[in-house]
Amino acid sequence: MSSNDSTQDRESKAPVSVAAQERADETSEGLQELEPRSETGSEELAVEMGGAVQLPEGVQLDVNDFDFESSEDQTMIINMGPQHPSTHGVLRIMMELEGETVLRSKPVVGYLHTGMEKTAEELTYVQGCTNVTRMDYLSPLSNELVFSLATEALLGFEVPERATWIRMLMCELNRMSSHLMWMATNGMDLGATSMMIYGFREREMVLAFFEKVTGLRMNHNYIRAGGVAADLPDGWEEDVALICDTVPGRLDEYDELLTAQPIFRERTDGVGALSAEDAMALSATGPILRASGVAWDLRRSMPYLFYDAVDFDVVVRSEGDTLARYEVRLEEIRQSVRIVRQILEKMPLGDYRVQDRKVTPPPRARIDESMEALIHHFKIFTEGFKVPEGEVYVAVESPRGELGCYMVSDGRSKPYRMHIRGPSFVNLQSLPAMMRGGLMADAVAVISSVDPVMGEVDR
């Protein structure tokens, strides 16, 4: 035995110091972490290996039934993240590797600690949108919409038609900007650095329009219970028409740049495949589900707003791999352009918010003229408005999938309880099934194809 071998043998047998063990315990995420397979039960091991997504009660699995059999001295467990440029936020993936092959993996979440659901219980319904808009910060208007729809369902009133069409316009433009951001970051993750520049360039057009309408590029607090904060500005039709005229041509360039590019296809074609059955068993929604062949889109399957009054196609692919998820998002941008063009034609005149003094503040000009208007404005923004007792669940189709809001009211001006069904959180559990048997380098492509936003995961 060489001296080097004997040194390594002594080090492997050396006891871990008490201080080192305490530091390890302090940073441990407990049951979230990936344990050595010798300390992992058969059922948990099957899930971590992506070999089982649903297990009937009482079923016992034999680890030997799975393809990847390796002794622990031939494998190693590594961390990818939570501080990693390709995990799209503070996401930690623990992976057991045999060489370059991923045998099993486990996402570990909770590093952002936003606590937005609990915060919602201390904010009035008027203030609530300033909270939820920051969850999915790439699609803030979807968050505002689902919160407002849940509040309006409890209040039991309908918003004016113009307000509904404005909400559709803003949400579809937001879907475009979110997918354009994904095109940019996904290209960067796979080495197509030019795509990062192009994606941000087109997204900038949408954000500039948002700034003109809401005063902010992100986290708008624009969609509120009863309608929207302000009407569309003069010249909005020309701004939106310019976006609709520009984006399709740029998408054709993306298509030419990436879709048939040999290196891009090598990195995505057949990588991270997920069957339709597994996608449904894992409760995946959005582009992940539709890329696996399931035509489920809440805008068509369970229409809300006026989506049943516009024509668009639900984009579906059957392969279920990273390339299919890319193709779905690329085509969904085109479909959003199609919807926005119809909204331009159908936008009616009228009120942009409900004229109900209980929930709608007086016009700004009235505050300078009327003491009653000033008091009314003051009470709405300090005390809020009371919502009848009840509970409701409302869901919308965000760029990442089904975004749901479960809200309970006890009759006060603040929610008794609010829970968000975040698509990023649910979709992350599909990672072990996608990564199983792939290369470590493919993990970046797979994570990117899920398009997680960690503000929504750790809400």
C-alpha cells in the first residue's frame, strides 16, 4: 500500500469532530435532503430515482427492480445550488452520480423565505395585490389577477367589460414577456449567448408598455379588486400594434437560430423526457404538461375573463422532452400575439373599474373638492373594505401553469387565510423523473425547461 493510500484510509476512518457535526446539523434541511441509499427506504428511493411517481397505499417496492444498481462506494452525492447561475434562483438540487450519470435527484427548496401567504393575513384586500405581485416576479399580473378574481368571487360582483378586456390584454402581454425571458435565459443555459440579448430586446418593448400603463416595469399593483388601477393611456393601440407587428418576425429568427441548430438539438432532443401519464400523476401543468401531449389550458378548458370570446390554439407536443417544452413556449408567444390582436379589435368603451363606493376610491380630482371624497379615500386605503364570510378557489393559466388562489374570509377587511397553488412549486417535483438516467450536464437543460420562479416556490 502506498503512503498516499494509507493517508486516505486513515482520513476516511477518522471520526468527525463535534464542531463539524454541529455545523452540519445547523445547515441540514432534514427530510428534504438526499440521504445515502443505504439509509433510504425503498419507497422514497423509488421516488428519488424517478421510477415511481404514485404508489398505492401499502405497496412495497424492491430497489433491485430499478435499472441503476450501484454500490455507494461507486457513487457520490453532490449539490447543485442553491447559489448557482443555472438554477434560476435559490434552488438546490441534490444528485447522486455514477460518473456523469444522474442516478437520483431531489430538489430542496425554502431558501427564499418570503412568507407571502402569512403576510396576506395582515394586509387588507386593497393592499393584497402589492404582496402577491412579487411572488412570480416574471408574471406579476397573473398573480394580481388570481388574487383579484378570488376577492371578487367572495364579494359577489362582476367587473365592467372594459376592465376585463384590459386584464386580458395585460396578462397576454405578460405571458409574452415571461416566455421571452425564458427564451433568453434558456438560450444562455445551453450556450446560445446571443439569445440572451435578443430575448431581452423583445421583452423590453413589453416592459416599456407596462411602464407607460402602470408606472412600473414589474410588480405593478395594477389589477385590483373591482377592475384595474387606471385606464389605458392615449396611444395605447399604436404601442400594442407595434409589439404585435415586431415580435412574430423576431420569433421566426429565434426559430431559425435555435430549432434546427445541431448543438441546440443535441442538448434538448430526447433530454428530460416526461410521459403524459407521469406528468398528470405529478400534477404538472402549463407547458410541461402540454409538451407531454395533454391539451390542458385553463383559458380553454375552464374559460375565465373573455377567453371564450377569442380564437387561439392550445399548443401541444407529444415528445415530452426539453425540445418539446421549448417548442410549446415559442408557439405560445405566437398565440398570445394572436389573442392580443383580437383584443385590439374588441376593446369596448366604458368604465375601467366597478362603480361601487364600498370598494372603489373616488376620482383623484374629487379629493381636492369634497371632504366626503377625501374621507372615503382615506378609509378605503387605511381600513380597506369588508368582504363577506366564505371561502373560494380560483385558478388562472399563468405562463408556468395553473396558478390558484384559495381564500377564506371571516367578514373582516383582511383574509382569514390565503393559500397559493404555485405552478413552479408543483412542477419542480417532476425533476427526479426528468433527470433519471441523464448526464449531469443535462441537468441544466432540464431545470431550465421547467422554468421555475423561486419567489413563487418559497412564498
